[in-house]
Amino acid sequence: MIFMDFKYYIPTKILFGNGILDLLHKEKLPGEKALIVVTAGQSAIKYGYIDRLQQQLNKSGIKYVIYNKIMSNTTKDQVMEASKIAVENKCDFVIGLGGGSCMDAAKAIAIVAANGGDLWNYFHGGTAKAQLVRNVMLPVVAITTTAGTGSETDQWMVISNPAQNEKIGFGYSKSFPAIAVVDPTLMTSIPPNLTAYHGLDALLHSTEGYLSTKANPISDLFALESIRLIGKSLINAVRDGEDLEARGDVALASTLSGMLMAITSLTAEHAMEDGLSGLHPDLLHSIGLIMISEAYYNHIAELGHSNDRMVVMAKALGMINVKEPQDFVRGLVRILKACGVYGMKMSDFGIKTEDFPVVVKLAKQNASSEFYAEKKVLTDEECIRILEKSYS
């Protein structure tokens, strides 16, 4: 059942298009001095992302400092270190340049820089204290160099606290980026495997949002168009990274998936993966999702409560002669195989079957709302069976 009562609030200004980053100086930016947040790797320098951004800030007369220690699963310690740098340098806005980890980090840094204290004071779930965020966070400009997380257009941030094996999502009405920059030319350097990982993250955001009990008519529009664009173009983007039409389609799919997540909810699939990568911080979020996905959707198909919606998703994905929910699973597997990411084993990432009860406990502790977005709340036993079927 779709809830016909819904709220829509996405205040982010989106700049979308090939080369759009090179026009950033024409925009009124939300401050005078920025903390630029990038990954610890060299890609932002190697591919000229930082140079292009610096040119735009120089044209605008914007001062900046750079924090370049963000890892693929952003940690609380990184956020705390960067927020201190922002305060010491009197930065009045934050720019997240990179994938979801950088954009999520930028939001979290913006909260702590404006409010002080420990990040876990403001998060909800696990050992977090769920205190009110009293001061408006610093404005954020999100410049995505990947197509997958959708973090550029939603209010959510996912941060790990390795000391507690926690990985928690948080967001509220004031944590949307002020500006999102989605430039497919920034994505042509992404290698095939990462293109696949990111694009499938966007797909699974959209499919979960479409199956969620919190789906609504607006989120459905975003979900189905995102699924259609991934089905149409992800394989092409993986095969030819210079294909700007395919890159643009996948980038738009990711942006739409972010907008979907702003107004609906994900489901237990994401919660279980956050449990996995909370326990194993070196595991890429998208890889964890991919490993779980076939078993998860097979289980949903077997339950039978979302048959109509799974059939619609199969058609959006580009499957023909669709008759049953399993056709969606077959379509998903087809894309996984064509993108060269089918059959990855949890054992290759140090995950053990004896971890599964702890993974499920962490998932339900840190993301209980995603379990309650299922039409039938999955039991611990069901979750463990899904993980076991994903193991090898």
C-alpha cells in the first residue's frame, strides 16, 4: 500500500551537466572561506578535480583550506579532526568533493563545527546520545565525483564509529547541502569496477525505496526513473567510461535516488550492509550491498507481499515478457554479471559466518527504522539466512 499522505522538502540547488563545475564561480556560494573535504587517496589531485575547484574558488574570491584524510567508510575521528580545522581556520562553509564518504563527512563536519562537542552527541542509535542540534550547521556544497550514493541531494550522512563497531545514518531538515554539483565529466576517470559498484548502489537505493512502506507517489517517480536509467546505461558506462551519455544517465539516476531517500526510507538490505561494514570497516558499502542483493530480493519475492511492485521494477529495469517478481531478480543478476561484479564472496573480505548474529544485532540496533520500512519486519533468523545465502 502506498501512503497518499506525504511530505516533500528538498531545498538543495542542483547544478547538473557536463562541465558544470567550471561555471561554479558564477554561483553565489554560501560563505567566504571553505573547508574542502577530499579522500586520503590521490585521485582528486591526479584527475584535476581539486585544481578545477580551486580555479573556481579563486575566481570567486573564496579562501579555502583542504582536509584530505577521508576514508571510504568515514569515521567519527576524521570528522572530529576536520571540524577542529574548520573552526581554527574560521571556515564558514564546507565543500565535500568526491564520493559519498566525502559528502557525508562534509555534512557531519558542518554540524560539529557549528555546535561543538562530540559528533556522537547528535546522532541517533547505538551509543549515540541523540541530543538536539541547536545551532544551524555550516552550509555545505556537495560536488560528487561518483554516481551512486545520492548524498549530494539528501540530508543523510553515514558515519562509522569503529570503537563501537557502529555505522549509523543521521540527518534532519537542516542538513541538506545548499548546492549540489553533478558533473558527469568528473566521472569519466572512474574505473569499471567502481563505476559498477557506485551505479548498483544507486539502483539498490531506488529499489528499496520503491518497496518501502514509506513509498509515496513522488518517491515512486524518482525510483522508477532511476531504475530505468540504470537498466539503460550502467552496463555501457562500465564498458566505456568516456561515454558521456551513459555517464549522464547514471549520474542522474544517482541524483534521483538521493532525492528519493530524502522523502522515503530504505529497507533492511541497507541496514544489514551497514551492520557488515560497521563490523568490517574496510568493506566498501556498495560491495556489501551487491553481495547481499540477490539473496535479499529472492527472499522478498518468496514472501510474496511485494509481487506487483517487483514486476513493475523488472519492467523499469528493461526486462521483457515480465510475469513474476523473480523476473526482477533475474534482471538484477543479469546486470551484476554484465558489470563483472557477480559472485563476490564475503570470505574474500574477512567476513565469517559466525559474524552474522553480531551483524544482525548491529543492524537492528543502529538502523531499526529501515527494518520497520519492510512490509514484514524480518526476523533475526531470516536476516541470517539471507547473509548465509550471500556468503559464497
